[in-house]
Amino acid sequence: MISKRVKTRTDGKSSAADSLRYGEGLKVDRETGELLDKSHRTRLGNFGIVDDGVYAGRDVEEMAEIIDLAAIEMQANCDLNTRVGLDKRIGHFVVSFAEEKPSEAVLRDTEDSMLAAMELDKNHFATFLHNDNGYWHLHIFSSLIEKNKPHRGNPLWQDRTKRDKVCREIEARHGLQADHGMHQVNERGELEEIPRAERQARR
């Protein structure tokens, strides 16, 4: 498993609506004019005006309505903190899987563990499973603004290290193929961070 954080737009036009519609893959087919939906599985969490849970196999028009409602709620919460820039209110992360389609158990563990490690598990979040590039990958979008007062922003301190550690832990728990990263299992069977010099030498 490999995880990365996707840079947000810096032109001030980043929004929950754009983020979640991208995640769901909602777009109009140029030839047929029909609305398309490329997400194989969608999960929403910590919302109020839409149901939390996993969505799959829903009618595309119904999913578009659900996504739009979720985006309204997420954006409203993000806008409660006016001190944080527009480009720092929503986080976008991608987790790529090296093997076959991940099981529901792996997806749940990935979502819950990643969000908890970055202290985003209490915020609004939406995840989307894609395979449009020929490999399975999970898009995770989360509000970086707390739901409850004082609605602080999350600076994602050391998120790369935290996400890498979660990847190695999930690989071990579910018997997945291990990718190279910042952590490895030592001779005692414990997960430890690889020294920076050693990581650079491996490259």
C-alpha cells in the first residue's frame, strides 16, 4: 500500500462540492449526455443531513443528490473557521493497493486507521473506491475543520509519517503485499521507522 496527500488548489476555488463530485466521479458523458458515476464504493461519515455508511450500486441521480447534500454540510462546517485559508480546509489523500480489489475489511481498516492517525476521524469525511487507472485506489476526503467548537483547523502535522505507518500496519494485519516506505518490521517483529540515510541509500 502506498499513500499520498494530494495538493489542494491554490486559486481559492477549492470546495467540498468539487472535491466530493470528483471523488464520486460524477460527470456528463459527452456522447450520450448521461450522468456517469465511476466510484465502485462510497462511504460517508459524521454527517447529519445524509446517512452515514457505505453506498454501492445506487442510481446515479440518487447518488448525485446524496453527494451534493453531503458537500453542502461539509462546506458549511469548513466555513466556520475563517482564519484557515480556503486551500487548507479540506484534505485529500489517496491510498493505492498493490493487489486485487481490497476487501471491505481492508477498506474499513484503511479508512478508520488513516483518519484516526491524522486526528480526522471526528470530522466530516467521504471515501471513494476507484479503478479507473487499472489499479484499485481509495480517495479519502476529509474536512480539516473540527465539527465542534472552537472549530480548529488541523495542520496535518507529520501526516506522511503517520500514513506510512498505517499502511505497514494494515499490510501486516491483513496479510497484504508489503510496499517500500518509511517503516519496516525489525527482527523482533516490531514496526520501526527506517533511518532517513538508509531510505535515501535505497533509492
